[in-house]
Amino acid sequence: MSTTAHLVLVAILLLGGTARSQEPPTLTIPAFCGYSYPDARAAKRNHKTGVVRECKGELHYYFECSTTGQMKVEIERVKESAAAAIEVSVGPHPGNRARARATLAKGDTKTWAGSFGLHLPGVHKLTIRSTNNKPLTNLKAIVLSGVVLRAPTVERRNASSVHLSYKAPKADKDDVEWFYCELTPKTDPLWTYYMATGWHRGYFGMQVNSKKERRIIFSVWDAGNEAVDRKKVKAEDLVQLVRKGDEVHAGGFGNEGTGGHSHLVHDWQLGDTIRFLVHAEPDGKHTTYTGWFSHVRKDGADPWQLVASFKAPRDGRYLHNLYSFSENFSGANGDRDRQCDYGNIWLRNKVGNWSEVRSASFSHDGHGKIRSDRRGGVRDGRFFLQHGNFAIPSSRRGSKFTLKGTPVGKPPLLPQ
């Protein structure tokens, strides 16, 4: 190859490389990642293609930008879509948003919807709504380009589940007979489970199940490894109900392991404090686990109320692997802020000595690798967990939290 030809080839390669490096970064968000508003279950989604076939109301999308600049928004639709008129708004979350309107012609599969200036790095919100009082239909994807962006692109829209784990004193690590914790919810969106006293065989807490119903939940896992169908569990591995409280529903559960389930419909409200107490009674190769709760009123705490007792096979131990968690058990509203205080936590060993829990470790589920809106910490002498909303700071998995100063509470009087 001649020197001239070689220089021409190098120039072509350099120019090509430069052109590719200057292509604006692009992020494609499948339409089904959006949150419908005001009705969290208004969107009809195709779980295989990512298409939103119809949404009555708005669709909200959240993304994070690490740089500032102009961002171009394009709307992708499926073929043979009808004409539509929409408004797209973009801006910091929370904060004011710029708006642009677009007309989607019949049959258009990709339409430019506007260019927006992103003046601050961080979390932003994009909203799509119809401007002609018709539902949004046949949306395939939102394509963002021009700045470096990050956003969830999987269908799971739940907030990441978050946990606090506790350690018993070394001398008591195999002898914890009682586990006590108080919960005070600071927000209460639908489909929230604030769990107070979890251990190696079960969990105990409070849920928001619908606009009209709230529950106290106490559950204990069967032995064995069946994850879905309790009918497949051997008879000798099944948890047995020993007793239950008045008006408590008791049965079984599956799909997240299997076990014995009990719940009481109980109208707790935002800001109320609910006390939770779990007892372990080993007997040979079985352990009976019992859960009580008490609602704290303005004039004092209610008497202890039994939820249920379950006898767990292949056990014979006291309480281990102690923890609390907060869970968004339906993804329809994983963009809502969930936060709860966990405090006045005490353990009692088998000889009757109480110890206060003054440190906790934070963790999250695998979804927390995709979403960073999850954290824990200490405030007002109590631990707290917070997740959802996209705009909250994040805590690293394994973060340690410690209560400072003198205890703000005391151990409970036990049920009689």
C-alpha cells in the first residue's frame, strides 16, 4: 500500500470513529414501564411486547440524567394506530416541568414529541397524557436521546424491598424466646407491607390491602423446599395451626414458599403505633410460634391481642435471623413513597433477661440494583426504612445504623 493510500485509509477510519463517538446517547423505555395516574391500575399492558394497549389517564416515567443538555423525546407506537393528540411534560422530580404537544398521525410508528432542556442532573419525570379526552393507545416505547440517561427498562414496577437485620447479644444468639418491635407508618400507600418481627421461620406486620381494608399479618413457613403449591408439601412438613384470636382468618399460603397464614382485618391509620410481639416455644423437633399485637392509643396501649399460634416441624429452635422489612407487594404503584419507623426493639432470652436492639444492618432485594430509591437510617431514636418515589437518597447494601444516647423506650409487659 502506498503512503498516500495509507494516509487516506487512516483519515477515513478516524473520521468514522469520530462520527460514531459523537452520536447522542439513546435510551429506549418500553411503554409498559410507565405508572398510570390517577388510577394505578388503569393501564392495559402486553407483558410480552411491552406495549400499553390503553391507558385512561396519564402515564408517568422516571429517569436519571448524569449530564445536562437538550433531550429529544420520541414516541413509538405499534402499526395501524389511530390518530391521537398528546402532551408530553418533562422536568426535575419533584419540580416544575416543561410541556410540548404533539399530533400522532394515523399509522405513524414513531413521532417526535419535543426537545427539552435538562438543566440539572438527577431524577426527572416524564408524563404523557391525551389532550382530546381519549385514552392513550398502542404505545410501544419512549425513546430519549441527547444526554446520558439511566432508567428502569424492565416491567417490574415495584419499589425495591428493603430490610433491617438485627443481631442478638452473642450470649443469647441461640436463646431468643421473645422478639418485640413497634411500628409507626409515615406514609400508607396501597399495597404496602410494613413487617416488624421477622425470623428464620416467619414474619409479622401490617398491610394496606385496599382503600377499605388493612390487615395485621402473621405467617409461618412450612418445612421443605416447595416454593409454590402447598398441596405438594409432605404432611409431616406442614405447619399446624394451634390456636387463633377472635375474628382472625387462618389458612395456608403459597407462591413465596408455603406455610400457615393468619390475618386480622384491623383499621390502623397513618401515624398510629402498633406493637408486635413474637414468642418461640421449642418442643423436641418442633417449635410453636405465637404472635400478639397491640394498638397504641392516645390514652395508652390496648391489651395484647392474640393473632395466632403455629406449630412448625423440623425446627426445635428459638428465634434466629431477626429482621424487619418494608415491601411494595403490587407493582402498580411502585412510584409512591413508603416509609415507616421501627423502634423500641427488644429481645428476651429463655431465662428472662431483656436486651435492647441498638444497631441494624440495611439490605435490599435484587431490584435495588436497578432502582436506587431505597434507604434506611435513624431518626428520633428509632430506625426507619424508606423506598419508592424515585427521588429519595439511597443507602448502600450493608450500611450499619446505630442508636445514640439513652434508650427512649422500655421492654413490654408480656401477655398473661
